[in-house]
Amino acid sequence: MMVWLTPLVVLAVPACGGSRQEPAAAAPTADPPTAILPASRLTGQTVAILPMTLVVADPSLQSDSAYASYRERRAALEQVDSLISEGVGSRAPEVAWVPPRELRKMARRSAGYLADPDQMGQAVLRGPKIDVIPDPLRSSLRSLMAVAGGRIALVPAAIGFGPEADGRMRADLSLVLADARSGKVIWRSVALGRGKTPNEAVNAAIAAVLPVSGGQ
């Protein structure tokens, strides 16, 4: 369940000198800092991008025409997959990214050996306290990465959309770097993005977690 931040907090101001004053609005709550994707540490490595499997939205967005292309779950997942693949590929070209569509091809060619990348249960990694990849996800990921040719996977664990007070949409994108060999989560972040459309919000979230200045 995604928790949306309330942008304005109304504070009561006590009466002064017998006159009544109107309540004053506090400044918008600042967003928490975003942990930047350490792309420079992945230079030259093959890194798989797992498919997104969990997308949620505030019910109020279901009637928003700007959200229309995301109302159907499969369409929403495909759009997010495409935006993430394009975004990280263009912002960190020094990494050999393997997008979800290629992982699916590998799974089809190795049917019976590799699990379906869309059915591995990777959304469980959205839990902020999960530091060790649980089975059967761990074994499925290890087998998939053995075929893909690397050891690190970028896991878009979940994305949530909600309305903002100014009419824009907000995207909370949970991302994890998982080491298939050690079975450890080696980095995680929740990237926040805003835009007039879901696509704009997702692109803004990707820009926040992977600025053009480069990773750590």
C-alpha cells in the first residue's frame, strides 16, 4: 500500500490582541532524499532489468482521462517496463542492460529450465527490510542470470500512482539491485516523480534516481 504525502499541513494560529487570525498554511512537506542508482559501479557489467509486476493507483485516478492508458493492468505494466528500460539505457549507457523483453525470449527458449520472468514473485523485494532474496525467487533469479550472462539484476519491485494537490500525478517507484550469486539486496531506493501524465511521472522518477551526472 503506497502512502501519499499530504502536501500542505494547516496549522492553527492563536488569537493575538483580541483579533482573530486566519489559519496559516505551512510550507509543503519536503520529499525524502532519493538514493541514486550507483551506475558507475556497474560499468561494463551485464545487468538484467526484471519486468514490473505490481502497479497500484489511488482510486481517484480511475476517472482521470490522463490515466486512461494505465487502467488495464497489463498495459500499465508494459508501459512502465518500456519507460524504465529506455530511461536507464539512455542515462547509463556504460552498463550492458538486458531489458525485460530479452529476458522473456531467454525464458521461452529455455522452457522447463527458466521461470517466467513475469511470474517469479519479484514484487516481494519492495519490502524495505528485505536484505536477503527469499526462495524460490532467489533460485529463479540465479538461473535466469546464468543464462543472461551477469550476476546483478535491477528489480522494479513496485510502482504506485496518486494525485497531487496541483493536479499533477505522482509516481513512487521502488527499485532494487539484487545480486543473484550472493542472494543479497545490494541497493534500494524509492524514486518520486511528478507529471501531468503517468508517463511523465515515471520519467521524472527515473531522472531522480539516475541523474545525468551519473551514479555513485
